[in-house]
Amino acid sequence: MSEKTRLRAAARAARAAFVAMRHPPIRADDRFLALLSPGYVVASYVPIGAEADPTPLERAALAAGCSLALPHVVDRATPLRFLHWTPDGVLEQGPFGLRQPTDDGVVVTPDVVLTPLVAFDGQLNRLGQGAGHYDRAFAAFPLAKRIGVAWSVQRLELLHADPWDMPLHAVATEKEWIAA
């Protein structure tokens, strides 16, 4: 078993145990609000299982005059696209258990990308699901602010980044906003 596979299993178990208990929602910190401007596109996601729910951040973005987008995934190899979305918009079942906009949605360029995490560290390295979708999206949109959304129990002491890994700009948890 590889080190990343072991870390993913441990982090997923900690995340699931945490979600089984009562906990506060993710915080929309003032530093998150400072990143937003009217007209910005904030790419979010629909949580799967025990992933942290970004809804408080989405609400804050809408209140700041931003629009929202969600990822649209075709398969493991095809780069994800971000499609315009509203909270009352229709979603379809996608691969890997994803809920996503229909394929005919409007493609947008995100200014801020909220990304689900399996784990993260204090240096803002992230551990994702392992398919590389967000790694490729971060490379395709290098100017977008990369914001991880996670529960505080998903923080690890240290993650070893691969050459293609791009660190996050910040992580939002139920306890705090962690930034470089």
C-alpha cells in the first residue's frame, strides 16, 4: 500500500467519524469574503459522503455578487470543466457518485475554486481523491484562488507534495481559516 493510499484511508476514516458527531458548519471567514468581488465566479462542489459542505461559502459568495459554478466530470482522464450553476439548478448523476450540472451548461472560468479535500497540512498542501482532476484544473486556471474546504480533523502534520501538486491559498474549516 502506497503512502498516499494509507494517508487517504486514515483521513477518510477520521472525516467519517467526525461527521458522525455534531459539529458546526464550515466558516465563511472575513478573509474569504475579502477574496470576493461582484462578478467573480466561485467554483464549488456538491459534497459526497463525509466531505465538508461548502454551502456557507457559496451563500457568502452569492451575497457578495458572485456567481457559482460546479465541476462537470466525464471520466477519469478528461479534464473537468466548470459549468455555471445556481442553487436551484438541475443536477444529474455523474461518475464517481458526483452530482453535477447537465452537460449542456455554460462553461465558465473560475476566479475562486473551492475544492474538497481528503487531507491537508499547515503548508497548504492537499491530498485529493487521487484522480488528478483538481490538479489539472489548478494548472488550467493558475490565477484562480485555490481554497480547500475540509473538517479540522483532516489536517495532517506533513504531506509530501509531488512535482505537479499546487499548494492551496487557504483552507476553510469549521474552526478556522488557514492561510499562508
